[in-house]
Amino acid sequence: MTAPRLDAKDAAMLEQTWRDPPGLIGWFSAINHKTMSLRFMITTFVFFVLGGLLALAIRLQLAGPDGKIVGADLYSQLFTMHGSTMMFLFAVPVMQAVATYLVPLMIGARSVAFPRMNAFAYWIFTLGGIMLFVAFFLNVGPDAGWFAYVPLSSLQYSPTKRVDIWAQMITFTEMAGLMEAIVLITTILKMRAPGMTLNRMPLFVWAILATSFMVLFSMPAVMLGSTALITDRLVNTQFFNPLKGGDALLWQHLFWFFGHPEVYMIFIPPLGFISSIVATFARRPIVGYPAMVLSVVATAFLAFGLWVHHMFATNLPELGKTFFTAASLMIAIPTALQIFCWIATLWTGRLNLRTPMLFVLAFFVILLAGGLTGLMLASVSLDTQLHDSHFVVAHLHYVLMGGAVFPLFGAFYYWFPKFTGRMLSESLGRWNFWLFFIGFNLTFFPMHVLGLQGMPRRVYTYPAAMEWGSLNFAATVGSFMIAVSVLLFIVNVLRSRRHGVPAGNDPWGAGTLEWSIASPPPAGNFEMVPVVHARDPLWEPKRLPSHVTGLANDYREILVTSVADAELDHRLWLPSSSLAPFVTALATTVLFVGSIFTPWAVVWAAVPVAAGATWWFWPKKDIVEQRTGSEISPYDVEVES
Amino acid sequence: MSTLEKEKEKDKDKVLLDVSKLPTFGFGHRSPMWWGTMCLVAIESTVFALAIMSYFYLRSHAGAWPMSGLPPDLVWGTVNTGIIVASMIPNHFAKRAAERLDLKKVRLWMSVCMLVSVAFLAVRVLEFKTLNTHWDSDAYGSIVWMLMALHTTHLITDAYDSLVLTVLMFTGPLEGKRFVDVSENAGYWYFVVLSWIPIYAVIYWGARL
């Protein structure tokens, strides 16, 4: 049975309705979730490349003893910029960027909820990232480490604007992150196609839901902390000044109450990538769906009980530390459970070893190594020895690169055909993969040994007598292999988007809804919104009713369903494209950047922000009048349950 | 319509699920706007909770609390708590009117809400004047001002939101989902009021008990 389709005229109207407006102003007015997501992905990828170039500079400097390429001051900026860029401008946002593309497609929705806020979040994020790099090129790049510990980051020890730039970069990126979380939670809970109960939701969507809730409860901590830091520096508040009753450890608590969950905000979405990829390339549904869902949710909860393990080297009570050791060991359980479920899936499936799958298999190896060094660091005594050494650098790169970047590359290979309609080249993909895998291990494995030998983090050079030269040289060679591999990826993307093999709707034979529509998807995603009867709708026999009818083609009308069971509830009109989110984001940027130089910017720049937000909200008369005739009040109908 | 035609009609129903009779807006947790607002409430509550925890964290490390000087005067803070709590009454009626799609009463009660907003913003200025500490005096002063500034920001932004919405309810263009906006705006207002109660307790009584 073929799916019912709209006739050509209606389909054209639907396309016209959801399309972004043309022209330059139209470009800045775009709010379609796919447009914004692609821009978001490209922007985060640019930051990934910039962060990577900073890392290459670090590796060049450390390649041999007594390196002379950069001085201590620039080196401090390099590692701070590298860490801040990778964490705040790449790892967390790229997951949200991918999610805002895929979630609506996976749940059978025509848009994200709050599309204008989604656009605003993108602009705020991008402008914040631009501010950081402009500052860096003006020699005011942050230099107090990516976690900006006080007292080093206090005005006394960092008297220039560098730390202020860092603190405002936090404000920009966390504000964007929080808004994306709101967008994603609401989309997932209220906009699933009828029949897609929570129990039928793809595991990727579950991962994004859990991550977004973590964002809600963790990002406020770093925003509060960085606000206290910047007011300490600009208007002489005393939060972190021990002479006036302040406390330096308060910063560490606020930072890590965010910072540890952040690791899982980076790591949980890739669990969703992996579940999608493993199911498709094992050609069977994931084993133990309920266990997988519960593991993701358990990980999200436990992640909030770990933050003190970053503070084992402080004078906190020893009894308290043992609690955090226990929690740090415990969080390995749900992760292990998921890994066993994937292994069972692969074991009982028929394996199809394509590039996305290679990246996932690398995840197993690298994350396992990173997880095991994590268990080592969870022990207070061992941590006290290894704290602030290159062992920690090795550990965190094994966890973050293995846990997030490898699956992310796998995800790009997997969903690129959906984004562009063309396949990435497999042979370049294999070069990309093997150079990355070997280069990664060559770079970071030696750092374990260097750390055990006592090489600290954040030193800009070391004397030859320490005998750390050869391992460091190996690491530098490895880092250039990674660079070449990323370059190959870029070549692959640029070539394949024009000349790749046409993908069709479902090149991998996958089971979830995004593969039921054209590649790239039409502006309104689904010509007809599907009705869902199973977890992997494309792998199950078709059942009736198969699709929804009665949604408008001439307005941006969406279907709102109930939270748990996705039963029909009401129709809703989403806003049209608008320049207001972009303009409001510009005004907000003036406020944030201005406040670095004068606290009064918060007052006077609030005026254009409020004006922009009001313009954004204010409905257009002609659009409203078109629609009011066809309104149906909730009191006029009894909704069938 | 013949029986045969009816049967055919039914078959079509089986293939396609017709949603054209569904309402075009809904109140409460049926509405995405409710979920967006609740997420915002979760974020803001976390900010307040962390600021309160920071207050007690600093207090636990301090020899004397307040570190220097006097606790805030009770008068204006307590008066304003009364006003803020009382604002829930017009707010309740505005929400109820919105959910009954009663435009006249929405206009009336939102206007009353705006008057109350002017009152508590004015008294808030007096509160700041009688805190008996400055943000730069010591860590106690910093956290007290932080809590006050955070909550005052909410008062100002929510008063402004409500103002824009009130004007819209008078001038239009109106459609059904604007009643949902009024209802959700009132829901958020409850949060701004209810979050003040623990903050009031901390600022005014945390420095005394």
C-alpha cells in the first residue's frame, strides 16, 4: 500500500506556507526549524574547527621541550579558548542543533514548538561565539581556564577584560541552551504524531528529552555563578572575596553543579545517535527498549550527584567525598546496561558495516577506556595524585571525544543523506574514520603516561630533563592526523552535497519516521502527518488510519497531542517568519557586551531589547483576520479520547 | 446518503484520521504555551534555589550574620509582601475571565493587575533603601542584593509583559489563542508571587533567626 499523498496543488501550497522568505531580509527572517538547524550545525562545526586549530597550536608548542612557538600568556589564552570553545560553543550546542533538525522529523511534526524562539536562540549563540573570537583576536581572549576558577579569575589576578568576556560568553551560550531546551521539551511532549505514545518514542528522542531537562536544572547554576563573577569584577560585589566574607569554593560548587551534568548533556544525545545507528545497521529493533529508556533517565538523575568529584583536591569533608565517589561509580551501571543492550542487538542482528557503524564501534573502545580512567579518578586518593595532570586531559578527551565526537561523526554520516538528499562517500569516510581513530589514540593515549609521570596540565613548556619529549611528540603527530581526517570530512561534505550518490527517502533501510519522507524534507516536513502504531513504523506492517487529514495547508497549522499517549487534542497556528528574533538578538548582544564596559548598559540597552521583543510578539492584523473565521473554541467541541 | 455511501465514507475515515473538527486552541497543560511557561518556571526556580543555597552557604562560613550592620528593616518588605500576595486576587480573576473567553472582564482585571504592579514596584524602591547593606559592603550584602535584584527583574519583566498583553487586549488584533496567553501570563505571575515568599523569608528573617 502506498502512502496517501496531497494533490500537487495542495502540496505546493503547503511548501509555500512553510518556506522561509526569499532575499537578504528573508534570510535573517528565517525560522523554519531545518533552516535554523543547518545553520546551527554549520556554526557549531566552524567553532569545532577553530577550537581544533587552537589545539594544534597547543600541540605544536608542546611537541618538544622548551618550545618557543608561543609564550606563556598566549598559551593560557589558547587552552582557555580551546576548552571554552569546545565545551560551550561546540559540544553542548551541536547536540541541540542536530536535535532541532531530527526531533520533529522523528515524531511526525511539521515544526518545533516556538520556532521564533528557536531562531532567536541560534542568533544569540552565534553572536556570543563571534564576540569570544573577536575578543581573542584583539588579545582579550579569556585566559583563566575553561572553568575560570577564582581567585585567579578575580579582578586582582585578572585585571583586564579577558575574564569578563568569558563570563558574558557563558551568558550568551547558556541563554541559547536554555531556550533550545524549552523548545525541545515542548516539541517532544506536545507535538508527537497521534499514536506515538511515550512508549513508542525513538530512543534518540528520549535521549534529547532527558538532556533538555538536565539543561533546565543545571545551566542556571553556571549563569548565576558567572553573573556573580562578573559583578565581583565590575561592581565590587564580594561573593568570592574571602576578605569580605566571600568564598572561593562557592564558585567551584556553582560551576560544577552545572559542569558535571554538562558532561552528560554532551554524552546522552550521542547515546541516542548510537541507538538509531545500531538498530539500522544491525537491521533489528534495539534489545531492551524499556531498559534503555530507564538507563537514560537514571543517568540524567545520577549526573546531578557527581559534581564534587571535581573538587576532591579541596578541603571538603572526607565523608562527603565518599558519597560522591559512590555516585561516580554508580553512574557506570546505567551506561554499562545500555552497552550490553547494544551488544545484544549487534549480536543478534545482521551487521552492515558502513561508516556510521565504524564510528559507533570506535565509541565502544574509546569510551570504555575513558570510563575506566573515570573510575580511577573517582577514587579520592588516586585523584589527589592525578589531579591537574595530563592524566585528566587524557581521561576527559577519551570520554568526550569517544563518548560524543565519534558518535557525532557517525551521526553525520548517517543523517547527511536526509539533510542533503545525497550520500557521503564511503571511501573518504573510511579514510576519515581510520585517521581519526588512530590519530586520536596516538594523541591522547600517551597523555595517560605523561600524567602518571607527573606532567601537569596548563604548563606552556617543560625542560628536556623531564624526559617528556618523545611522548609529547607522538601526541603532536597524532593531533595532525586528526586534523587531516577532519579536513577529509570537510572535503567529503563539500563534494558529496553536489556530486554524492542520490539517497532517496530511506538509503539505509531504517525504521523511524524521518526516513519516510523525501531527502531533503519538504518545508512542512510531512505532506500528510502520519499516525503511528509502532516503535519502528517503517518496519511494521501498515495499519489504519495511516495519516491525518484536515490540517490547513495555507497556514502554519500543527497538531497538538496529549503528553503521554499522543492522543488528538487541538490544532495550533504557529507564527510566520519574522525579522524580530534577529533584531532582538542584536539588541540583546548590545546589552551583554555593553555591560562588560558599563553596568548602565543593562538599563539603557533594555529599551531596544524590550522594543524588539514587543515587535516580535505583536500579531499582524491581516494574518489574524484571515484565520479568526475558522477558529474553533475548545468549548464548542467535546474532544474524543 | 445511501447505506453504501455511508460505508464508503466510513472506510475513508479508517484510512485517514480527520482532525478538522478539533479546536484551534486549548488551555492549561493542553497548550504548548503552558509547557513553555513551566520550563521557564523550572529554570527560574533553580536560579532562586541556588541563590538561596548560596546565601546559606555564605552564612555557614560567616562568624556574624549580617556580617556588619543591621538586618533589613521589616516594614517595607512586609508591606510589599502583602501587596504582592494580594495581587494574586486580580490575577486569579484575569485568568478565570480568559479561560471563559470573557474579553470585558479580561480587560478589567488585567488593568487592575497593572495598577497593583505600579504599587509593588514603587514599594520595592523603598525596600532597596532600607536593606541596611550595600552590594559591595561584604558577601552578605552581595547575596542579599543578588536575591533582590533577581526577583525585582522578574517583577519588572512580568509587569512589562502584562502591560503589552493588556494593551493588546484593548487594541487587538485578537484571536482565541490570546486568551491562552493571558491565562499563561497569569500562571507565570503566580510563580513570581509564590517565589517571593521564600525569598522574603530568607532576606528578612534569614538575617534575624
